[in-house]
Amino acid sequence: MSEILETIMIVSFGASWPMNLLNSYKARTAKGKSLGFLCLVEFGYMVGAVSKLTDAAYMAQFSSKWYVLFFYVLNLLMVGADLLLYARNKKLDKLAAAK
């Protein structure tokens, strides 16, 4: 039951990332974004995934509870993509400021 509740939490947090990625892509600016926040969220998802990989009880039942780790990895990828967009947008901000 705890894995189901944890998955609901992770999915709830992750549900906003696709919209956030689209907004970052369209905005073409890093203004209003916090690199510290993105890094902290990425770190949190990494620690959560590692906690699953180092939990012997979870790993013993991995074949039936793989979905929890899947959502950690999915969120890691989405935040990573937003970090890449942040870097792109920061570069675009510098180019715009140079003009």
C-alpha cells in the first residue's frame, strides 16, 4: 500500500512537468526560473530513486513494484530536460542582451 501512495505522490508532482517543459520551450527565456529549485528537485528525485535501489525489501519485490522506480526515473528525465531548456534559454537571454 505504501508504494501505491508513494506512486500517487510522485505522479502528482510529475504531472506538472510536461506543461512546465512546454512553457520553458516556448518562453525562450530563463527569466522567472530558478536554477537552484530545479537542481534541488532533481537531487530529490535522484535520492528517492537511490533509496528504492538500496531498499532490500523493495528490490526483493521489484518485479511487482517496478512502477514506483519508473515514475522516479520519468520525473528525473523531465526535470533534466527542463535543466537543458534552462541552459538554452539562459544562452538566448545573453544573446538578446548583447544586441
